[in-house]
Amino acid sequence: MYKHLNTHYFIYFRACRAGLQADVRLGSPRFSDCRGVGICAILLDGIPAAHAHCRDWCQAYLSVDEPTGRLLLHFVRSTVSERSFDHHFASGYLQLQDPFRLPSDVARRLALTERDNIIVPGRYPVLGGEDTLLVSCRLAIPVVRCLPAATKVA
């Protein structure tokens, strides 16, 4: 039975690598140095030399789960530093404090529209394997809150 589960896992992992390969910088986009928690950047063409010194870069394969419309991030465990793992994944959740708009090239390659190209803030469970860390994120347009119209005082 172990061999069957192991074989199934490797087939699953191979399928994950069929997604869109990207470099993901973990941290908050709210801060210029990406400190905090969340996703700070997603790049498809490699890490620019100007940002190569930055911590918390890792490799992931992105795909959209058709039945749920959720963004699946398959982080390659070997590219996640121990510091990044402890800070972002050790609790069993990847927390996003701020919405993250997917870059236009990522959204286009994943066939997403303007209506579903933003990762919604939340606390997302991390499913860990030997080689991957899987996070399933909700996509949507962020809610725009408007102040109610002024009312007359009687």
C-alpha cells in the first residue's frame, strides 16, 4: 500500500510541475522591504539582479483549480529557506494580510480575468509533503467599501 501511495504522490507532484513556474517572494507588499506576512511579488522571468539579495524568494508552480476557481500554489520545498519556512509556513497556515493583485502576465497565462485576479486576504492551510507545500487561495475582486450618503438630520 505504501508503494501505491508513494507512486500516487509522485504522479501528483509531476502534475503540479505542469503548472506555471514562478518565483514568489513571501512578505507583505505593504512594506518596501517585504517584511511581514503574505505574498509580496510573483515573477515569471526570474529574479531581477536588483532583488537577488532579498530574502524569502522561493519557487512555486501556479495553477487554477477548475472546479473551485482557486489559485493553487505548489511551493517547491527545497527552494524555501528554513527561515522562510519558520516565518511563513510553520504554523500550518500561509497568512495574507493584504490583497495581492496577480501581475498581468501571470493572470493572462492562467487565463484569469479582471474579476478574479486578486488573491483575497486570509489564513490559508498549508498541505505539506516531502517535496511541496500546497496552498489553495481564494481569488476575487476586493470589495470596495463606500461611505453611506449623507442623511438629513431632522
